[in-house]
Amino acid sequence: MTTRPLAEVKRQAALEHVLTAARRYVIENSVDATMDQLAEASGVSRRTLFRLFGTREKLIASAFQAAMTHYLRSLPPFCGDVDQWLRATCETAHRMNASIGPGYWEMAARTDLPPDLATFQRSTRRDWNDRILEIAATLWHEQGHRGPPPDALLTTVGAHLSSHFTAAVIIDAGRDWQTASALAHAAITGTIGFLSAPGQVTQLDSPATAEQVSGDARTHD
């Protein structure tokens, strides 16, 4: 077994500290945070941040990419009990969504982001699309259906696990993430039940792909 040099360990710890501090500042404030503000929040010099990341946009994108990777890995794998798994997925997604904050919601919704952040936004949407398609397909197949999930189910899953849904429940309705989780579970379960009735899929829908999810459902996240 090999051990990493102490200098490398310290450098990685310092890098993670900067990414965490930058992410927290943007979450609590705005995606338009300046390099000076990010430097002050992370406790390192502006010059150091430019040396490590090159640009403000790359720093913010790197900070949120690490969080998004953790987010997707934290969603529970299918456990064999579809309802228990769906409840756990809704709870995990909305609990994490509630901690994301207005800075991330702003970044997910903005259409005027600088190139590096826009690239991150598109990459995040693709990753989110893939996970939503996986969740919807598992739910559909566990009901005994074959083929890709209907568009209505894919859209319902994407919309009701989205951070924008969590934000609407918390900000507009004045409730909490637990309420968002319960509403998401009810909506997704209801949609599955409705679409499983004879003739409903052919009347309402066509098989979907991840590229067909609506903008709100695709934005995570």
C-alpha cells in the first residue's frame, strides 16, 4: 500500500476547503459573486484563486461540479421494494435540494451565464436527465411494463424531484422539504397508477427519452 506525500494531502485538503467555501458563498448569495468576495469567503488570496482555477467561472463551476457528483451518488439505489425506494428517493432529493439555496436555484434557471458556467449547467442537466430516466424506467418496469417510460411519467418524476419544486414548496407555500417529499411521492405514484390503466399511455403519451423532458424537469437540479 502506498501513501500520498504529505504535501499532496495538504494541497487536496486546501483545494476542497476553497471549493466548499466558494460553493457556500454562492449558495447563500449569488452566482455573480466576485473573485474578491470568494477569496475573502475561502480565506485565501485572490491571486491564489486565479492560480488554482484561472477564472471566477471555473472556480464556481468546479465547486458545484463536486457537489453535483455527490448529489447523484447520494440518491439511493433500487432496493427491491419499489415504494420504499421511491419514498427514500423523494426524501433524499428534497432534503438535499433544501440545502442548495437560492444561489444554485439562480444558476439553474439563468439563461445568460458566462461560457464556463453555461457549460457546467448543460453538463448538469445531462447528468440529471440520465438519472431521472433511470428512476422513471425502474418505476415503470417494476409495474410490469416494457419499453421506455411514458413521457408523462418522465416529466412528473423530473419536475417533482427538481430543486425548483422544493423551492416552490418552501418559498411560495411556506412549507418544508418533508412536505415537498410527500407531495412528490404522491404525484409520482398517482401518475404511475393513472398511466397503468388500460389505454392511458396510448391516449396521452408516447415513449420518451431523456432529451424530451421539459425545461423545468431537466433543470435540477
